[in-house]
Amino acid sequence: MAQVLEFKLPDLGEGLTEAEIVRWLVRVGDVVAVDQPVVEVETAKAMVEVPCPYGGVVTARFGEEGTELPVGSPLLTVAVGETTVAVGEPAAEPEGSGNVLVGYGTQAPAARRRRVRPAATGPAASASHNGHVRQPDPGPAPTSHTRVAAPTPAPADGPVPVISPLVRKLARDNDVDLRRLAGSGPDGLILRADVENALRAKAAPASTLGEPAAPVTPAERPLLRTPAGASAASAPGSVRIPLKGIRGAVADKLSRSRREIPDATCWVDADATELMRARVAMNASGGPRISLLALLARVCTAALARFPELNSYVDTEAREVVRLAHVHLGFAAQTERGLVVPVVRDAHERDAESLTAEFARLTEAARTGTLTPGDLTGGTFTLNNYGVFGVDGSTPIINHPEAAMLGVGRIIPKPWVHEGELAVRQVVQLSLTFDHRVCDGGTAGGFLRYVADCVEQPAVLLRTL
């Protein structure tokens, strides 16, 4: 007799209370092994695969892709014990690890899935939770499974080339068929812009006789306004994008930063010619290549050792400034899913080579959406290299609850007075936004000036090595 066990959305840590179902990895009737990932969810921190602590037959799933569930809500039910399977299939053995969550998905190879027919009926077909009967959600088929009885044909057009759950959600909410879109990303990947272009095309009025629509003149533009009393959001072509997941978490943190931190910004131009030459010389000596971001990070950690006031946070309840002993350096990274700030642990103990390797690892994890909540929390100071976007300066918003952020613009040739003569040098603008509660302008200016001195004369760093 099979026993039906209910697996609930576990506590994913870091204070997270909810998660959105991005993709089911199993369907009803599949056989799962202990600690096999069964669903991919997105939290406010990252996307993670959730392993099931039971081994057996999936009898029900709760929630469609795109559904947001609170921690503790049922995810699926598993029939553990004796089952009836198709001819030639081995019976599923009763298994159960007792683990709620093994890391964020175990590394053990997942068992091959197969379709089976549970011996139990009734409860195995629909699970009861808090007195309410939940119907199984058959959902879409997983990417691969062993056929039993009649084969399940794959979609004629193959898998949809889209990664971002926000893109899928945007398309689903606006009835856009992703299979009909040509992606503009690498290898035909469908991006947010592709869906938004499709929505604009749907909203545009069809031209007569197949002729292109005439451009709208300024005199005609008032005719396109929404009727009196109608909301601008209801006009054709308007799109609502939920502030949820990582984008919602970023919005909340930035709003809190502006609301709670009395920030100020100072900036300075620096001649980075010698720093760029030093990097060329380091990379010409053999061994792993050193990134510019790693050199700037090394400068930051040296500056924080001299000005520890900026490696701190304000405990508002205790009305105390807490200076931190370790530098966990965050760096801003723009991804398809929004802005994230991965954290390099103990950056003050790393050399340029170690920093380069860790930046590369975290950047790749950010690109593929595999950052864990631990990779995105605990930062004490943030380095923001917005020069990669081709801009010179900015006034960064502090990554709450940190006390400061250093911004680095693009490094470009500019006229510069060097050794008393006008020359073309590689110039960069550095900006520091700081919490005025932890220090005054003298400390902030001293930190920024030291950073600029190290950029202009890298030998200054030798004193701290």
C-alpha cells in the first residue's frame, strides 16, 4: 500500500518568505529519486532548483509556472511504497532522506524518469490540504522522460529559446506566442525587447491594403490620446511589468536606501595611464590575466584599511555605527533578469589574481542565473563599474545597509597636464557616494583622494602589501 507524502516549499534561507514557480522539472506520474530536483523557483535573491526529500511517484503538483507561493505551501505529493508499473518496469522503492533542502539542489545525478500508474486511487489522484481538495496539475511535459504505454509526442516546433522567467511571464500575461517570435539574442534567444516589440506590433493599427501606415504628424497626434476619464495605462500598447522577484527586491532596496540614508557624493578625475600600463606589464609576465576590476578592487580594500569608517553600517535601533572587521566587496552586475550585486567574500585577504578569478566566477553565475542567495548577501562595500556602459559619471545609490559605494566611469583619452605639459592621457572619473551619518566630507574626501592616488601611481599600493 503506497503512502502519499506531501512536500512543501521549504525555507530557502536569507529571510525569504515566498518564491515563484519558474519551471517544473517533473510531471504527475514521474518516478523521482531522493533529493532529485523537482522544480525551479525564483526568489528575490536568485533562481534555485528545489530537491524533493522523498523517493517515489509524483501524484500531484500544486501551482502552475508563474505562480507565487509562500514558504510552507504544498509543492507536490509523492506516493512512497508499493506501486503498479508498466510491464517490464521495476517497482519504485520507498525512499526518503528526511532533508527539507539539500543545499540548493544536490549534485547527485538525477534518476531517469518514467511514467507509472500508482496503485492507490483517490488520495493519490488529488491531495487534501487544510480541508481543501487540490486537483493534480498535469502541466507541460519535462524535457525528457522514458515513455510508458502510449508515447507523448514532443511539440512540433521544439523548445522555445527563452531563459528569463520574466520574459515568459510577460508573454503569458499578454497572450504572446513565443514560438512565433524570432529572438534577437545569441543563438536566437528571445529577449524582453522581442516580446515588447511584438506587443507594439499587435497594438499598432493595421494599414489598409497592405500599405505601410503613414507617420503621425504633430497636428494629428492629439487624435491618438485616450478618451477623457480613461487611464493612460489602459491605452493600446501599454504594458504592465510586475515588480517581483529580483527586480522587485532591487526596487525595494533602492527605495529604502533613498528613504533611510542621508547620502552625499563627491568625485574626482584621475589619470589612469600608469594603472593601465601596470596591468599590461602584469599580464605580459605570464600566468592568469589580471582584470582591471580586480586592480580597482585591490585599491578599494587598501583604501578601506586606511578609512574603516566607510566599511560599516548604521544600526538605527541601537543608534550606533558598526565598523566591520572584514571587507565583503560587492560589485554591480547587469543581467537579463535585472541588476544584481554579487559579493566577493574577504576581499581584503585576496590578491589581484584571486580577485580576478572570483569576479569571473560570480559574473558567469550571474549571467546564467545560478547565483545563490549567499552569493548576493552580506556585502560591506560596493564597487560599481558603470564605465562599461560608456558613461563617465554617476551618483550611485548606496546598497543598503552599506555605508558607501565607489563608482568608476569609462577610461578614455583626454587632454591632461602631465609633468607641466599638456598631453593625452587615459582619464577616469571616480565618484564616491557615502552615508553622511558614518563620516564627514573630510573622511570621504580622504578615501577618494587615496583611491585616485593609487590609480595615478600604482606604486602607492606597495605600502600596503
